Amino acid sequence: MSGNQQVNDFRFDGDDDRLLHDDQQLTIAYLQAHPVWQFMLKRFEAHQIAANGPPLHEIEICQGLGPVEYANWVKFDQKGRRIGWSQAVRRPKGEGWQPYSKPKRRSKHTGTEPVGLEPQKDQRPTSGGDNKSGSTFINPIGGTSVNLTNPTIKVGNGTASIKVLTDAAAKSSKTDRQKEHVIWIQVDAAEGVTLENVHFIQFIYRYQRDKNGAENTEEHSSTPHPDGSRVFNNLGEKYKQIDAMPSHGAYYDGLPGSERAPNRLIMFDAPGPYHDAFWPDEGIVAVTYVIVDGKPVYQIDWKLASKPVDRGWQDEYTAKGKPLTATPDDLKKDKLLAGYRSDEGGILSDPAYVENPIPKANR
């Protein structure tokens, strides 16, 4: 069809009847220049990047925001600090939104957790010994304490206590950049107790819903890992997967978002919401298990929900915890799905599994 060929009986919603009559010819040039067509193209491109993820070299760590994989807009407060980002095609409502531009700083880190956090002196007794950096530990900055059910667990011949903070912050000693909106899980041993046989295992899924509550079933989540790998998965509760780097194994501790010492074990996670205006109801849902001597003993359920508000997006954590009396279904299979290594053509393939470290006798 030539650029001047007529397209019959076709009309865009919203076309002004004063400018376009039923007998007016439409050209390909007109269609391609129309705002609705341009908007559709931008939506397609944004969805492709959200599903596949950006090239690794395009992932940036922005001061005040942490890792930003892809954004169209960045929000600034009155002091000029970055406080939010959005993948929306059109400028989000509210003040402070500016077009995104890559910061001059670059980092090779491609995960979703802060790295190189600043150690702070631990003032409590350290009968279990010190970590490799001396009598120092990474501590959270601020945050809201979660009221957990029976947060004391048995470890060996003694006990340990569990603490959870939501919406905390952590500061990098190497770059002096601060990571915001972290969920923080910490296990502290009682005097004379060590935690070498205590671990974290976490499962997670994302969801997106449109304004009518319909689930996004067409797109995939994309999770980059510190080793440069990436996994994909479907959105929705039934596609919950272990939050693990396949080359590392099932345990969350040992990854950049964790710190271990003989008498303290911590993990921190800061999953980035997509903030896509087409899906105004989105969130990340996770469950973190505390494992002692190969047996799950405590469960922490947490969620980060995002909804648009007048001044951008509102991200809100909720969390709760309880002791376990039986092994949950998540931990009963021999192999645990961490995602898929490929989503070429929109089809997930090449599944990535990790071995279940829970002994069969404890399942």
C-alpha cells in the first residue's frame, strides 16, 4: 500500500470531527504521525524493556535510589535529591518529576541489593566472636520495627532472636550513597551461641493489575544477579520462585544483600517496583524462612505494594512473622525453580533450578 493510498472506514477515538470527516482520506503518513499510534509504539517499547530487562551495561546506581534498571522519569525533592523513579511513558502526576538521564557515575553492580554497606560499631557483647572486618557490623538506618510472633528461636543449646525492620535505609562506605526502602531481617545469637548453621531461604513473586483489577498475564518479570546472569518468570502468585542466584545455591545469605558473623546474621532486600502507570496496582510478595541445622523454624511474610498517588507513587511495606511447626510446601521439592534463563520471543525456556538444601528427613 502506498503512502497516499486511502484507508477506508477507520477512525481514531478522540479525532476531532471538525478536522476529520467520514469521506476524508487517511494516509499512512497521517497514521504514523498520530499521537495514539506514537503512544502505542512507546508502550510496546516500555513493555519489552520491562519484560526483558535492559542490557547489563545500562543498569545504573543512582544516589538516593540505588539500582535503576530503566526509567523514563526521576522524581526530585525540594533539595534536589532523587527520591523516586518511574517507567511511565507520560510524565507522572505531581511535582518534582523530570526526564531521566543517566548519572555520570557508573557501577558494575547489577543486582537489586545494596553493596558495600558501611560497618558500624556493635555495642553489645560479642561472645560468639567477630566477623572478618573486626568488631563491626552493618546496621540499618531508621526503619519501622515489625511486631513478630514469638521471635525467639532455639539454636543448638541456646537461643537467638529475630528482628525485622521495614522501610529502613543502609549506607555505602565505598560510595557514600544510601539505599532507601530496605526490608531488614536480622538474627542475633544469645551469649555463648554461634550461628554458623543458621541460613535464610526466600521465595518471591511479582504481580501487576490494571485499573479494573485484571492481572497482567502477558509480560514477564526480569531479575538481574550480581554475577551478571538474569532470570525471567511469569507474574502472579502461582509463579512464586526461590529468590536465589543459581550459581550460588538456595541460601540468600552469602549474596551481596547479606552479612554474616558468628553471632549475627542479616539480610536486606530492596526490590524495585516497576511503577508502570498502565498497571496502577502492583507489588512484590515474599516469604523468608529462617533455617536452623537444616530445618525451617521461622517464617517471615512481607509485601511491598505500590499505587499511584497525586505526587507520584506510594510504596508501602507490610510484614509479619511466626514460628514453624512443619516444613512448608515451598521447601518440599528436591529442586527449587529460580526462574528461566530465556524469554526469547516471549516464551520462557531453559529453567534454572537450585538444589533444596533441606534434608529429606526434615521435609
